[in-house]
Amino acid sequence: MNNSTTHEMSSPQEHYPGMYKQEDDIDLFAVLFAIFDQWRWLAGITFVGTLIALVIALGVQKAYEVDARLAQPTRADVQIINVKGYSQPVTQLSRQDKDIKEEQDRLALPQKKLFSAFYAQLRSADNMKDFIVKNGWLSKLNPDATASEERQFEDIYENLSIEVLEPKKTKGEQNDSPPTLLGVKFAVKDEALGVKLVNDYINYTSQHILETMAEEGKTLRDLEKESIELKIAALRKQAAMERATKLVELTAAYDIASAMAIKKPEMLSVFQRMDGWMEGRVEGRMEGRVEGRAQITQGDGVLNKNVLALMGTEYLQSAIKNLSSRASVDSFIEQIPELKKQLADKKTEAEIEAFKNLVINDPYIEELPDLMSRLAELNQLTFDFNNAQSFHFEKTATMDGKTKKSGRSLIVVSGFGLSAMIAIFYVLIMNAYRKRSAES
């Protein structure tokens, strides 16, 4: 019984040893033999794949790399801008010459500042897009393109690179120093078109910078002129009021002198006879005869305005006449270029007379010469920057046949490797399939 039980519990593997045998080990020799046995398939698939990759690589069009190098503008370029409109000259003539020179140097446009503005504009995508659209470069570069204009522009902009060559900085270093040398590169299929595009874009950007500066400068100039003209008008009104007030004072003094029969300047003792004619009294003493009008003027801290009567009717009559006519205004206009120009614009006698009455008090306004001088300077600013540049070509873009790495060799090598792997995989699968078919 025990024997039968033992026989019943015995494993089927004892009777059929190969029934459930698992082969976990891989016979590398068999695999290699199978691969080399099918070498024709291996070589054929690899050859076909490599040939396809070669055709694709040859189909990749050659791209030229056009480059230019740009340096800071010359001192002459910057000086043209400073002289013809950019800087703001100093007009406070009362300051020391050294202070004026320092202020002028501070306001003058430096080379680095101009070149930094040019660099920022050169990198601007909007500036590049305006240039491309205005000059029709989309149709020139891609005449048969089917993509949208936006996509075409993105492709062009991606092929443009602008690099700061000097001052150089290491990777990860923050360098806020303004650039002194720039490198511009552009990848393009047509080298001639690429050269023209790069040079034209650089010049277009420079002109855009200068035109923008000219427009802003003209706006600032016009605002300053308006401010000066308003100030001159206010000063003229103030001078007219002071003149009218002075005429009233002189007329009143003349009436007093006439009533007291004072024709020529008298001694201070005459003042005692005027006690009934004047409202105030004079404090202090006055020794000797009053000579000239230098000691009896408006605002004198010692004598009040009524003492003008002591100058006598002859002096007062002459002073009133001169103050009323201000005959020296003609020679003053002749000496001031701005006033002379304004007078020349008047066509009728009425206009000329009105203008003379307007400026009749100008010779007596202390601030007027400086204001007129500044106004003349502003009118001479032409903002003509046509002969200036905001950069300097160190190397213009030229046709030198320099091509950009197209990656053709990489395509061929990649095609060879991929096709070889596909060939090996295919051979192994076919070998396994045949082995299974044979066993079955």
C-alpha cells in the first residue's frame, strides 16, 4: 500500500522530464550565428537605410552664415548730434565757466549711451518686423512660401543672432557694462540676399534711432521755446506796469516842482517850502546840492518819491519824455537778432508800430538778454542727423561663401545606426519565427 501511495504522489516530471523544462539561459553563440547567417538581410537593410539618410541629407539646402561686426560710433558722429540738437546748452551765464563746462559735458550725448540705445533697438523683434514688412523681405526671402506671415517672420528672426563681443563676460556672470563691440549673424539660403538684409537692417536701425531722437528733440525744443516766450511776455507786462507807475510818479513830481517854481535841482532847504504840498516827510539830512538822478530813485530807502520834485521841472520833463517814447528801442532791436528777425516779418506800419510798443521796455528788462540768447540757440537747432551714425562698421556683411553647419554628416551617421539596429532586430525576429515553425 505504501508503495502504491508513493507511486501515486510522484511528480509527473519524474515520468516526463522534458515536459515543463524552462530554458532561461540565452545562447549568445546561437544568436550571433543566426545574425551572421542572415548577413545578406543585415547588410541590405542597413544599406537601404543609409542610402535613404544620404538622400535626405543631400536634400537639406546649404545655409550661408552672413556676419558683421559693429563698434561704437565715432566722436564726430556724436558731436554732430550734440551740436545740431541733442544736448541742452547751459544759459545761466552768471555761473562760473568751470561749472558751465561741467554741465555741458553732463548734458552732452556720450558714445556709449548712443551705442547702447542702438544695441537695444537692434535686438527688438518689433523693430525687425517693421523693417521686414516695410521693405518686403518676406516675398524676397520666401517667394513660394505658404506659411502665414507671422510664421515666416518668426523663422527669419530665429536665424538672426546678435552677440556682445566686447566686453566679454564668462557664463553666468552679470555684466552691466555697455557694449563696445557687437557681432551680428544671419543664416540664409541666398547669400547675396542675406548680405543685403543684414547691412540694410543695421542702417535702418541706426536711422530709426536718429529719427526718434530728432522727433523727441524737436518736441523738447518747442516746449522750451514756448516756456521762454511765456516768460518774456510776463516780463514785458511787468516792465510795462513799472513804466506806467514811474510815469505817474514823475508826473506827480513835475506838478509839485512846477507849483513850487523849481526848475533846476535845489538844496534840501527848499524841501521846507514844500511841506504843504507833500503828504510825507523826508527823514535824515542831505548835504550839498542834489546832483544827478542817481541819488533820487524809485525805492530809495532815504527819500520818498515826492523828493523827485527837487530835481526840477527841466529834469522831470526830460525824464517823462524819455520814459514815454523810449527812443532807444530802435537801436536795441537792431542789436538783438531775434527781435530784428521778428520786426522783419512785420509788413504794415501798424504792425511795426505795435511791435515796437510791445518791445519798448525790453532794454530795461535784466533777464531778457539771456532769454533771447537761448531762444536764438533753439531756433538754430536743425536736428539734421543725416551725416551721423549711431554705430561704426568694423566689418560689413560680405559674400565670403561661409556656410553654416547643416548637419548632413549627422543625418547620414544617424541613418546608418538606425538602419543597422532595425536590420538586427528584423534578423532576430525572423530567426525566432523560423525556429518556432521548425519545432512545431
